[in-house]
Amino acid sequence: MQLKDKDVQENSIRNLQNQVNELTTARLLLEEEVAQLKSELAQKERFAAMIAHELRSPLTPIINYAQIIARPNSRRESVERGSQIIVSQAWRLARLAKDLLDVSRLSTGQFTLKREACNLTKVIRELVEQAKPVAPFHKFKVDLPSEPLFGHWDGDRLQQAVGNLLDNAIKYSDDETTITVKVWQIGKFARVSVHNVGTSIPKAQIDQLFRPFSRLQTAVPQDGTGLGLFISRTIVEAHGGSIRLEDLPEGQGTTFVFELPL
């Protein structure tokens, strides 16, 4: 009888121990889930603050220059300059909005292209003209084919992709330096390069370049969503092309190159 009672007690102890182990495991899993949710919430809050700042960045000059233009005694030069700034910043704002929408579309499989005959030379020329008022202290060098370079592409998407590369080149280079944009044909591909003078990107950070929400660690922190290069790569690859960072010697700046099939 005593042996039987002892077996019952041991079984009860084992059952209790199993229950304790299960509860401990469940508690640990719950703590991990809570920590994950807190991390995601913090990331969303940081991203929301980042977006608010990014939207405010182009809106501020738009409002300021609109007020200058609205003054009765505004000079013609001020009106022309203000109009250029407003249009350029509006295009920048439109690209940011597209980038944010595209992140959502990519997550739901709704990212699409609207292909039609597109003159890449015209796209690049227009983008550089849009960028000049935003970066008045930079110099721009443009090397374009003498003839139009047509392909079956989505022109709006290419504006978005190249515009992001130009924004990056401006952001990560000093005033009074030159940004060079080149377009040429090589075989059955159209090739575009965007080069800025400045510190080269450390090799340790290259893997992060095209990740969403990833930003380069620089001596002077830069604002941004970290979506530009990710979206540019998505657009180029959706066209069947490829994009890469050129391997340049230290101190010779940064060059992004992408190719599109003709």
C-alpha cells in the first residue's frame, strides 16, 4: 500500500513538474512575443516620425517660396527662382509618396509597370533640371547620347528610380562638388550612371545599401526613410535590368550604375 502511495506521489510530482515546465516555456514564449511587439511598435513610431520629417522637408521650402511669390512687390527673379524651387520640391514630394505606396504594393504583390515607348535621354534631362534648384550649390555634368534612346519602359517609374539616385548623390556629397549623370547604349542594353564626389561607401555597409529602411552610417547623420535605393532596385529589376555600386578606389566618391534591356 505504501509503495502504491509512493508511486502516486511521484506521478503527481512529475505531473506538477511537467506543468511547471510547460508554464515556464509558455511564459518565455509570451515574453518573446511581447518584446517583439514592443520592438515593432517602436520601429513603427520611429518610421512615422521619419516620414513626418521627410514630408516636412520639401513642404517647408514650398510654403516659404510660395509666400515670397505671393508678395505684391516680388521681383521677377524671385518669382522665377521661387517657382523653380516649388516645382522641384513638389516632384521630390511626389517621389517620396510613390516610394511609400510602393512599399505597401510590394508587400501585397500589387507592384506593376506601365510599359510604353520611353525616351531615356529625355527622362534624365528633365530629372537633372528638376534637381538643380534643390541643390543650387552643386554642379551637374550630364553626358547624354546625341540621339534619343528609346525602350519599352515605364517612364514614370524610371523617373522615380533615377530621381532617388540623384537625391542620394546630393545628400551624400558636399556643396561645390559635381554630380555626373551619364547615359549610353552598350549592346542590347541602356546604361545609366550617377556619380557624386565624396567619401566612398565602406565595404562593410555595401550589403545594407538596397535593404528597405536602411541608411548609411556617416560622420554627419542624414535624414531619410532608407527606401530610395530599395525602390530604385525594385524598379530596375522589374524591367529585367540590374543595378550595382561601382567598386571605386577610396576617396573617388560613389557611382551607382544600372542597366535596362532595350
